[in-house]
Amino acid sequence: FCVIYLNTQNKVIDMETIQEGIVNQAVVYPRKVLEKALKRKASAVILVHNHPSGHVKPSDADIRLTRMIQETAKILDILVHDHIIIGENSVFSFREEGMI
């Protein structure tokens, strides 16, 4: 699970792997994501993770995590521009699907 940190001009400040998971899950703590964003003075983030199965449809846990990070980030004036899931031959964008 990676986070791309952006400044106010949407330029990349940094990119970091927050958590490496096992085959079917990675435990990601919204607090950790946002602490690191604040430390970098990021004004926006893009969340990125892969599905080793190759299927890019977000799980219920993916959706809950995205909403939790987005709602908490909003309080801190940090935008979540997108959450991208990478599969074997395809990509899912929460923004493109109207989920952000």
C-alpha cells in the first residue's frame, strides 16, 4: 500500500510504501497515512495498492478504508485525489468510477 504525497500545485513531494501485505490483505492505519502526510506538509494524497489476484474490483475493506482516510483527511485540509488499485492487466480508479 503506497501513498503519493502532493503539494498545493499537485506536484509530487514524496512517495512511500506504508504497508506490505500478505496475499489477501494489508493492514493500513489511516492515522499512519495522515501523520506522514502532515509531516511532509502535503496538501493532497493519492492512495495506491495492488491486488495480487489480478482482479481490480475494490473489496468492502478497500471502500471502507478509502472513506475513512478521505473523511479524516478532509478535517485536516488534505485532499484524497484518488485511490488506485493495480491488477495484473488493469487498473481501478476510485475517482474515475465516481467513488471519490
